[in-house]
Amino acid sequence: PPDSEQLLERRPVETNDEEEEISTITCKDIETGGNTAKSKPDVATPEQSLISDFQIVTNLQGQLPPRLPPRPRLPPLSREEWESYREIDGRVSKENEEKFRARVFAGSIDHSIRREVWKYLLGYFRFDATDIERMEEQKAKEREYEVMKKQWESFLPQQEANFARWRELRNLVEKDVIRTDRDVELFHSVSSPQLKQLQNILKTYIMYNMDLGYVQGMSDLLSVILAIMENEVDSFWCFVGLMDMIHDRFEITQEFMRLRIKQLRTLLKVSDPEFYKYLGEKDSNNLYLSFRWLLVDFKREFQFSDLMILWEVFWTLHLSPDYPLFFALAIIEKERNNMMDPKFDFSDIIAHINGLSKNLQLEELLEKAESICRQVGAVDHLPEELQPLVRQPLPPPFTFPSAK
């Protein structure tokens, strides 16, 4: 049979017009970057933004240190290295956990050990647990999953008829799953067992977290996890860990997403006031163009093989609890000259951003994002809204231990 990496290759999918619109997206906002209408979106007027823009840029003028050259990416974490961080009983000390996170940030993870290591990064396995404790906890998690899964599987027809919230979320899951990553071999067939597993996991997650339930975009995140875990229970608990980290972005009010876009705007003002001003002239400085990037962690921009590397970097939380913002800024900075075309208008900028999908160089952008993050983190007095974005003090770059 084909190996897992072959099954993650994308392939064309035959769809009708309606399916074509939704087979690559779960909601209009993800596909369009938040700009679903043909007309220009609301943007901050000069009167609204002039003072805050001036204060932020002026306060940091002259404070941004020179940006260090990008650091080349390291080879992936090997099995031998991973085992070196573990004690004889399977524990990973706090000190070694920090070293491990720095190592993954600098070079990602060899594909052969992803299934095991992701369980730690996503909080399914505790770093401080022994192998014996971990096995016991895993068995307990398996039982918990089966209990929650049986809850929705055993609903009587009358129960479902009296449970509008469940019906709404169940229907949304079923509608979205059939459209998720159908251009990927693993999920291509309508009878694919993986599509059924996606449904099972997402319906069970509703039972686990009815307050959040299911929101469009979640299936896009889960599909990558399921592709690596190849196990329904393991995928569920890894997905739970991921949602524990990023659930705020799926809140119905979208307050957290608005905050993130505001923080990205501030980062751009600080790092490139000239380009920020240009975007304002083109009615694009609200940066809604980044909405789909930040909602599903650039899922539409990269192939699965690159997404795994990118997400591992994000999940380390090594330099920032919201490193996707710095990665987004790296893309914007890389493309700024292409977008600073006098003939470009708002629609041209959006078209250019959407055209970047599957055409970005991951390694270069990861190196650039680290340089930007370290440059911003070196500022003594950051604007208040940027302070939560970088660890203080910033950890030093990872280096391999010197040979004895």
C-alpha cells in the first residue's frame, strides 16, 4: 500500500460549480480573507487611526535594532535526539522540554517520529509522566472517548428532535467534512474511512465541549492531525489539545480574531510604516486579507508536507504564544514589492494574496519570521498590545551541544 506521505499528496477533484466553491474552503471568510463582498470593506479613517499610528511608530522610532541575518533551518529532530531528551523511565524534565521545544522550532520533526512527538506537543501526553503512567492515562482516555462517542450515537429520534443545538452542529459537521481536503488522496474517496473518522471525532468533540461545539474551519485542522495519527482516539485527544491552545479564534464574537488582526497591523506599522501607509492608500490596511491565514494557520497556503513543519513550529510556543502573526508578517514583507504596484487597487491586492496559495517557500519564510520576531523582541519598551506576543527575555537561538 502507499505510504502516508503519498496519501497526503493533493490530486484534482471533480466537482460541480457549487462544490468547487466549497471543496477548498469551509466558510467564505477563510477563502476571501474576510472580504466576501465585491465592494471595499470598512477601513479605519485617517481621523480614527492617525493618532494611534503616529504614537506607535513614533514611540518605536529608532528603537528597532538592526535585524540579524536569517538563521538557516536545522535538520529535523531525529529519533536519537528525541530519545536523548527522555529519562530512562520516559519522563522529560522541564529543562529538557524547553530544549526540545527550541530544537523543534529550529528544525521541525522527522516524519518517522511525528506520530509520537505530536502527542506531546499537543498535550495528549504529559512530558513529566513515566512510560507506565502514560500507558495508563492513554487507556483512560480511550475509555473516555468511547463514553462520549456513545452519547451521540445512542440518541433516540425523539431526543434529537428535542435537541436543536445538536442537530444544528451535527448537520454542519456532516456538511463540512464531505468538503474537507478532497483533493488529498487520503480523503479523496467519498467512501474514505478517514472522512467517517473526521465526522466521529468532530461529533464527539461537540459532546466534549458543547459551549464551543463545532465551527467551520475545525475540520481543516483536524484532517492534518488524523492523517498523522491514523487513529480515531489519538486524533481526538490531539485535537482537544490543539483546540485548548487556539479555541479563542473560533468564538462567535470573533473578538480574538479582531485582536490578532489589530496586533498584526501594529507589527506592520512598526516594522514597515511605508508599506502600511501604501496599504492604507489602497483601502487594505485593515489587513482582513490575513483572516484566513490566521484562522486556520495557513492551511490553504501550503501542501500537507509543509503544513506539518509549519504547525510544529507554531506549537512549540518557543518565541511567541502567537507566532503565526510573525509568520504572516514575513509573507507580507516578502510580497510587499510585488504589491507596491502603482496600478494595483484593493481587488488586485486581494487577488495577489489569494494567488500565493501553494506558491510560497516555507523555509525562507520561517527564517524571515524568526528574524522579525527576534528584532521586535529586542525592543526595550514595546507598545502594550505587542508585549504579550513575545517571550521576555527571548530564548537564545538553538545550538547543538558541543562534542566532548
